[in-house]
Amino acid sequence: MKRLQLHHWILIGMALGAGVGLPLNVLGADGTVDPGLVTWVAHAGEQLGRLFLRLLQMIVVPLIFSSLVTGVTGLGHPRELGRMGARTFGYYVGTSLLAITVGILMVDLIRPDTDIALDALQPESDAAAVPDVVQGESSLAQILWDQLTSMIPTNPFEATAEGDMLPIIFFALMFGLFITFTGDAHARVLTRFFEAVFAVMMKMTVFVIWLAPIGVFGFMLYAAAGSGLEAFVALGWYMLTVLAALAVHAFVTLPVLLFVLARRSPWEYAQAMWPALLTAFSTASSNATLPLTMTSVEERAGVSNRVSSFVLPLGATVNMDGTALYEAVAVLFIAQAYGADLSVAQQVVVALTALLASIGAAGIPHAGTVMMVVVLEAVGLPATAVGLILAVDRVLDMCRTSVNVWSDSTAAAVVGRFAGPDASVQAEGGQAEGGQDTAG
């Protein structure tokens, strides 16, 4: 009998969590089962999932720092960093803008139903509070400036302790770059040290990711038993719009880019990335999924560590296609709920602000919801309007995180193809030989 692989166990964990949680939610609602028991089970599932999530979060910062430093030092001449950096940032900005465009077009096409009572918001929220004119360019300039300045840590150790990823990535890139500039015995010592740290972190990662099915079971049990299906009925059209836009981007836009630019088979590449995509869906955290994403890209998809160690940690922080798309759709939906049809110019502001906000969003659950406040304020909508969509945010968060990770993965393949013949195990389509699960 063929041994079950990691992604099979993850699917089993998801099915068991939903299979136990949904009946409990239904039985608890009609009084057949003590509601207190249902609450306790949901809480237990949440704690089990959080335990797994904490293990993943434990390894994220040292893994990102060591992988970026080794990635930069492994590039050789600093000019290589400039080339790879330009390609990576260009891809990330381009795909994020494509995702936002898809989201806006989908809202205009579907026109999700907005018969939602505004009394779900705080009392002071009022449709009259929506201004007719979008805020000026200064707000966008301020947002951009804040994003740029927040990338430079005043204290790298404080940023590391707080898990503030943008400053960590900036400092790691600078540190690796100046190791390369040093170019003497000191550089060799530091390079070997961080290579050793990275090797240890990858061993630890292999151990932690094999606990993923347990964490997935806990998260699914919490979502199914705690919320059930009722929370999603009222906002069905909104969910349909977001999911349709995410599907177009995930199943059309990104596969086309993967096929045309990377010359890879989208189906085979998706199969290679399946464990990471399922983990991203269940945990709703691209940062927590990063260890498994790196392992799948390298071991299953055949992209070199030289590329993945630079592209993926950077993407887990700044490349949030799903989040940018979601923020654009959500803001337009909220505007419709307030009876405010945004003009084309205002939709452009939404697109640009969603791009900047997604870059600054942390790769943790519900980070996109927090950053949405920035987008709402850019078009003059009250921040309390976020309350309209919180009921269904978890499910959409899971979906958009999967799209984020899928976009990061395709970036690794695209950048790898243009980074040289040693940057990918296979220059043409297909997954690496013997694509097995990491620890299997």
C-alpha cells in the first residue's frame, strides 16, 4: 500500500475538522447538544491550531533572516542582487496590480447585493459621512512615505523581537549585501555561519511542517463548530464576488504567467505546491506557511535555493495578490452598501492604496482587514465600515492567503528561469524528478 504523503494527511485533517465541527454547530443550535460543549470544542480546536501556528511562527524570523543572508551572499557579485531584485519586485508589483484590476472588474460585473443593515456598524457610522470627493494626492504620498520609512528599522533587534517583517527583510538584505562587499576572511566566516544556521532551520522546518495535519484539524474544527454556515448566508454575494475574482487570478492570470514566462506546466507546478497551498488555506498565514512553501518550491518543484531563499521570504511580506484584490473588492462593496458609487478616479485611488496597504500587511491571519482601514480612509469611507464584512472574513482570509502563496511560488519559477541555468532543476515545464513530500 502506498504511503500517504503530507498533503494527503492535510486533506484528512481538514475533512475531519469540518466533519466534526459542522454537525456539532447544527446540533448545538437546536439544543440537541449542550451549546457550552460546542463552544468548548471550538475553543479546543482553536488552541490546537494556535499551538501549531506558534511553532511555525517560532521558526519564521530566523529562517527568513538566515535564508535572505545566504541568498544574497550566494548571488556572488552584488550586480546579481540588483538584477534578481528588479525582476522580483517588477513581478510582484505587476501581479498585484493585475489582481486588483480583476477584483474591481468583478465587482462592476457582479454588483454584489448590498441589502445589509448599517446598524451592524457602530451608531456614529452614517451614509452621510461618505464624502463626495476622494482625499487628495497628499494622503497617497503620505502612505507611500510611511511604507518606505517603516522598512528601515531604528533597532533591528527590536524589529526581530516584535516580528516586524519589513524591517527584518531590509536589514537582512543590507547585512548580506555588505558581507559580499567585505569580501575577505570575515565574509567567509559569516557566510559559512549563516549557511549553517539556515541548514539547521530547514531541519527544524521539516519537523514542524509534519505536524501540519494536526494544526489544520484544529483550525477547521474551530471554524466549523464556532461559526457553522449561518454566518456566511447574509454576505453570500460579497463572498461570491471575492471568490470569483480570486479564482480568476489563481486559475487564469497566474497560470498564464507561469506558462508564458517560466515555461512550466501550471498543473504540474500546482501539484508540487499542493502541501503549501493547503497549509496556507488552513492557517490563513503566508508567513507561517513560508517554511513549507520554500521546501515545496525547492524539493518538489525543482527551483534552486539561490532563487527561493531570496524570492519567497520577500514575497511572503510584500507580495499579497490575494490581499490586495480582497481589499479592493471589500472597499467597493462597502461603498455600495453606503450607497456611494465610486468614480473611475476613486477606483484608481482604491487600487493604488490597496497595493501599498497589501505591501505593508503582515502575513498573519486578518492582517488584510487591519490594513483595509487605510484603504477606506483614502476614499473617505468610515473605518467602522469594516464591521460589515468581519462575519465572513476568516473564510476569505484562508482563500486569499492561498492565492498569496501561489503567487509567491509562481514568482520563484519565473525569476528562476531568468536567473540562469543553475537556478532551476528543470528549465522547461514539469516538476522536479521524484517530487516527494519533504519529510516523506
